[in-house]
Amino acid sequence: MANTQAVIELSGHQYLVSKDDTFSVDQHLDLEVGKTFTTDQVLLVIEDDKATVGAPLVKGASVTLKVEELGKGKKIDISRFKAKSRYRRRKGHHQPQTKLTVTKISLK
């Protein structure tokens, strides 16, 4: 299957992926680095010029993903300020992220 793309749903978000793509998910999945897993939450498959749309999922379609890295995203700074009262608060937060690579897109 040359030039195949798929729209998948992972942890509440939709991602447009193709083979050998690398993308990040905004939470840690319960997997270790180097492990592979298969998801059948495929909403759309595009093969060359033919699109298969699911209602809501494409039957028989699956995407195999490999966990590349578990880490944290960029720091988000949160500031609170109230005028004329000398009130200032700063907090920060790093969102946990999982970096995934698409190894295979299959449509039966």
C-alpha cells in the first residue's frame, strides 16, 4: 500500500498519520519504551486516491504503533495578578507526553 494515510483516535484526540510518521500524544500511555501496540480506532483510511470512511470506525482497519519515548512537554507558565493589591502568583506545569511512530497501516 503506497501512500496510505489514516485518521486514528487516541486518548480523545484525532491524528492524521501515515507510515513512518512520528507524533506526540499528550498523556502517558500504559506502555514501555520500545513496545508496539495495535489500535482499531480508525476513523478514515486514504489509499492513493480512494478514501474509506468509517461509520464511526472502519471495519477491519488497524494501525500498529511503536512507543519511542516517554517524557514531558514544554513548560506552561500560569500567572495570576490582581491590580493595586500586590498580589502575584506564578505556577508551572509540564504535560506528560508519549512519542509514537506508525509502523503499519492495514485495511482488510
